Amino acid sequence: MFDVLLSVAISFTITFLAIPAVINVAEMKKLFDMPDARKVHHFPITPLGGLGIFAGFIFGCLLTIHFNQYAEIQYFIAASFVIFFLGLKDDILIISPIKKFIGQVLAAFIVIYYGNIQIRSMNGFLGIYQLPEMFSLLLTYFAVIVVINSFNLIDGIDGLAGSLGLLSTVIFGTYFLHVGMLPYAVLAFSLAGSLLAFLIFNFQPAKIFMGDTGSLLVGTINAILVVKFINVANSSDVDFPINASPAVGFTILVIPLLDTLRVFGIRILHRRSPFSPDRNHIHHLLLDRGLSHRAITLFLVTINAIMVAAVFMCRSMNCTLLICSVFLMFFLLIAGIYYLMPAPRLFVAKTAKEENAQLTKASQLVSLKKDSILEQNN
């Protein structure tokens, strides 16, 4: 327990001290994420917050994990370095999607082949239990890469990716601490401490973004934790087994995972690349309904936590039924946003020009319509 508390203290302190320095250096070097038509911020903000998150996370792990007990942790750290340099290059220079994908596959290879992170059983989902080796490897690669990208894609508004990452790492870390797997608990809580410090500077109005450096790191660690959780929690050897561990693990990451799969599906249906940018994410839908960044973040994190609590209380039920219920709840949420939270009506204001500013006519509001736009002549 002392190692966990120490890891949180170290990671929080280092990240909290590093972020202001990163902001100052970024301002001097003009390393900013410039606003455009697709982005939701209106002022140049540096996307290098992942530097501070990574520094706190690495120091928290290296100073508290006893690598002689769990040798695979060193490979998780190695994969984190791969993801760190991949994300940093993308934040500064911008790299192509194919190069980013290759880097993610390399990190997944280190985690799976050397770290022995592999989904070996579906634990009864769709009636499937033990998996053939080749299918097991393919499924694990797919799961790891999807989780990595899900946090990268959900990072669209102030505080959202960091808050969801904080929620998931705290839940995973608490479970691993309870079952006595201390190195995995330290791995989770080190990232949680870094994210907590980062969120101080990232909540609306954000002073810094985590960028790909941070979001890819959060996704990588969560991918490791969720696969390990599914394997460990389904074992009868642990103090607190969970029969429906795939359902619980899936629900912990439900908002970033299902939103990513939903957006990918929409893009593919429109014959576009699944990695092409748009404004179809769940946070964009809520922004278009007039909610603030802070309100959206608190709303989605609360929904995620409620769903985790509901599935956890029903953990003795059939795994397939639980996962299907989670899918249903998520898409009911999307339907509710579309139909129960209509977007505010838009108006165009046009002010008549007069030589005497004191005698100008009042601006008239004209409702936008699909068929025509009413214009008023001066």
C-alpha cells in the first residue's frame, strides 16, 4: 500500500511541476495547436501536456515498482517509450496515419510478445471460452490497438480524455491492489496521479492539451490493464474473482471504445477512411446541443461510472447478456442526445449601415431554413 501511495505522490508532483515548464517552453518556441474549423478551441494552445504526464508516470513506476517480482513490467515501460516518441513526433511534426499505426503495432508487439499480455479466453461471451492461439493473438492485437486509438480519438474537449483515463486507472488499480498484484496497481495509480495533476491545467479553460503523446500513453496503459484484468479476474485463484470479467472490463472503457467504433462505422458507411477527421464524436454532439466542455466531461464520466457500477452489481449474470446490455445503454444514450436534446436554433444577425451610428436600426434576427435564407436589404 505504501508503494501505491508513494507512486501517486511522485507522479502527481512531477507532472504538476512539469506542466508549467512545458507551457513556458512551448510559448517561447511557438509550439501551438492552432484553431481551425474542426477544432473546438479558439486560441493557440500547446498540445505537449503528454510530456508532463509521461514524466510523472515513468518516475512513479521506476521508483516504486519492484521489477524482480513482475519482470514483464519492464516491457510495458519499453512500450510506453515507443508510444511516447511516436506521439511526441506527431504533436510536433505531424506524421501520417500509416506511420502512427506501425508504431502502435510495434508497441502492441512488445506488450503481447514480451509482456505476455494476451486474451486467451472469451469467458463465455457468445458461448466461446478457450481461444485458438492464432485467433487469440489477432484478437489481442485488435483490442490493444483499438483501446490505444479510442483514447486518442476521445481527446476532443477540455478534460474529457484525462477524466475518463483517471476513472479507468483508479478502478483497475483498486482491483489489482485488492487481489495483491501490487506492480499492476502501481502501474495504474502512477498514471492516475499524473492525470490528476494534468487535469488541473486541462479543465476548461484549458491551458494545455495532452496531445497524442498523452492520449496514446493513456490508451496503451489502459489496454495493458484491461487485458490483464480480464485474465486475472476470471481466475479462481484470486481473492476476488469476477465471472463476467470481459463485461466489466469492457464497461470500464465503454465511452471511448463504443464512441470510436460508432464513429469508425459512420465513416466506413460513407466510404471514407475510418481515420479521417470529422465532428461525429459524442462530445461533438453534446457541444452542438450547447453544453460546455466542463458539463460534457462531468456528464460522460458520470454515465461511464454508473454503467460500471450497474454491470459490476450484475457480474454473476451471463457475460453475453451484460455486454449486449452495455451496447444497448450506450446507443440509447446516443439516441437520447439526438432526439431528446435538440440542437439550438441558429440565427443570422444583420445590422443596417447608417452614416449616423446613433440612428442605426436594430439588428434583425432571421431564422435559418433549409430551403431559403431571408435577406433584408439596407
